[in-house]
Amino acid sequence: MRVIRRLGFLLAFIVGCASCDGCGCDPREPEVVVAPQALPPIPDASVRADGSAPSKDATLDVAVDTRPAAPVEIDLLHHTPTTVSVSSTLANLQRGPDKLTDGDATTSWNSFPGDRVGASIEVQLPSGARVTGLAMTVGNTSREGVRDLFLQNHRVKRVRVSRDGRDLGEFELDVDDRALQRIPVRGPAGKWRIEIVETERGILRWDEVTISELRVFGHTLEPDPDARPTFLVAGRPFTLLQSFPTTLARALDTLRDLRSRPEGGATADELAEARAQVHAAAVEMATLTCRSDRFEEAVGVFRNAYLDLRRTRGERAAADRVLAELARANVPRTSRAEHDQYEQRREEAEAQRAHAEGLRVQHARVYDESLIAMERVCPNPGAAAREAFNEAR
């Protein structure tokens, strides 16, 4: 009975609360229903944030950044097939245009003497590349013992940059700074041209542009770390066997120009000097491109034969001038003494000419033999030198 009584009290209490009697609630207050909070969905590991499927061994991708990475700035001269063309070059293997990109600050490209203001470097870039800046040294940054080539040579003070003929402006460089100096230009692929506008004279009287290093910064879609530039000099291919194009070509052009003049338009001294320039350029080319003891020996014989041949030609020409003068003065002589003097001069001149001609033939034979020896030891430069030598003769 006691248990039944307690259950009755509990039931009365519950009924009373339901009618708001004695429970402290307000029957006028509306009922508030709180909706249940939805839990966040469980990520589906079979779908990425961008809608693509993950790899087989992936379990869950979190915060995937699908934006493309910023392109990395590289030296386009060493990552794309480019063409570098300079306006001229010195006839020296250590001063060719390939030294612009070799990464060695102790080497340099040198223009031909006199090609200073107006000298240029052109870089042809392939499609897909984009330039973010150029950089260059203003001179030859190396030292040779106590010689400071940076101070001895001209240094580039101002340049003009263009792309496909469109002028992008002039830029001043610091002639006291040996490091690479950046030129702030940007643009797509095409033919980029750097033209020398002003230089600072060095302490020596050399008259060419010298630049140790060149960089073309930018990015490309498909960089090739094995790519290397193709080098041209005044539009002609530059190779080790053609490192002399400017010096020899100009010397040959000078010689041909002198020969094409009307009779008497070129003096014997001018022709002799032009021939000497051709020989000097060809010998330098052949010597630099074929390092061999036998070849050096053949070149030494050739040099001596050439000098002897040139001397005997001069002696023969001097005798010819005396004979021509005597022929013009061949007028009736009034005394026996004048006649004897005339005959003596003529005989001496004829003897001098005969002697010089004999030596010329002898030296010419040695000259030809040394050419053949050069060509046997090194066929390519020997043949090129022989062609130049023969034209100079």
C-alpha cells in the first residue's frame, strides 16, 4: 500500500505541471521548438575539391591549391634555342661572341677596332619565351697580372634597347661597377637588340667595345637546360674555323677595292699594305685554329718566305722604276761621259732586277711549299689560308 500511495502522489504532480498549476510556468507564453542542428557532412574521399578523382593511394585531400605556380625566371640563353649576333668581332678566339654566355668573367667579346658607338648585340628568341629583364657587364671585368683590362678598355656607359625594331628606350649604366647590371625591360619573344650609344674611354688607346657577360632573363613554357645559342658575326656563322671573319674579310675587301680602281688609282704602298693585312689575318686564323708543332713550323717557314718574297718584290719594283725613268730620259747625249753614265745606270738596274727576280722565284717556291705543308697538317684552316694568300699574291 505504501508503494501505491507514492505512485499516486507522483502521478498527481505530473498532471499538475501539465496544467501549469504549481509549476511556475506562464500559460500565455508560447511554446518554442528548437530545431536540431545538422552535422557537417563527412568529406567524400572519392572526389577532390576541383571535382577530379584522387590517386588510388590517397585517403583525404585537404585545402588543395589548384592555382598555377608563378613562372620561374631563368637565363633564356641557356634554356631556349636562341641566336646571338654581334656587329663585329676581333680576330681572336678568346674574344669571340661565344664569350658573352660562357659564364666566365675572365673572358670577353671584343668588337672590331673602330666598331664602338653603334656596335650591337642582337638576340633572337623563339616563340613562347618572354623576357623579364636583360643584364650585362659594362666591360672586360678581368685582370691579367698587373693589367686591369676593365680600366684599360672602353666601358659601356649608355645603351639603347629595341625589340623587333620598336625602340624601348635608352638606359645608363655604371661604368665603375664590374658586376652584371640589370636593364629593366620586359616583353615577348622576338629580336632583341642592344646598341651601344656611349662609352667611357679607358686608360689605353684601344678603340673597341668589350663585354664579359650577357644575360637574358625570362621564362618559357618548355625550358631546355641543354640549349645553347647559335652565334653570328655580321650575319655570318661564327665557328672556331671562322673566328677571323671581320679582320680577313675587311682586308680582302680593301685589297679588292684597290685593285678595282682605274690605272694609277692605287699606289704600290697601298697595295703592299693591303696584302700584308690579308696575310697577317690569314696567318693568325690558321695558327689559332690548328695548334700543332708541325703546323707552327710550317707557319714559321711561311712567314720567312713571305717576308723574303715581299722584299725581293720591292727590289724588283725599284729596279723597274729606274729602268722606266731611264727610258723616259733616253734623249741624244752631248758627251761620251753622259752616255757612259746612262749605260752604267741602266746595266746596274737590269742586274738588280735580274737578281731580285731570281730571289723572288726562289722565295716563291719556298712560299708555295710552306703553304702545302700547312694544308697537309691542318686541311681546313690551311686551305682557307691558302685561298687568301693566293688572292693576295
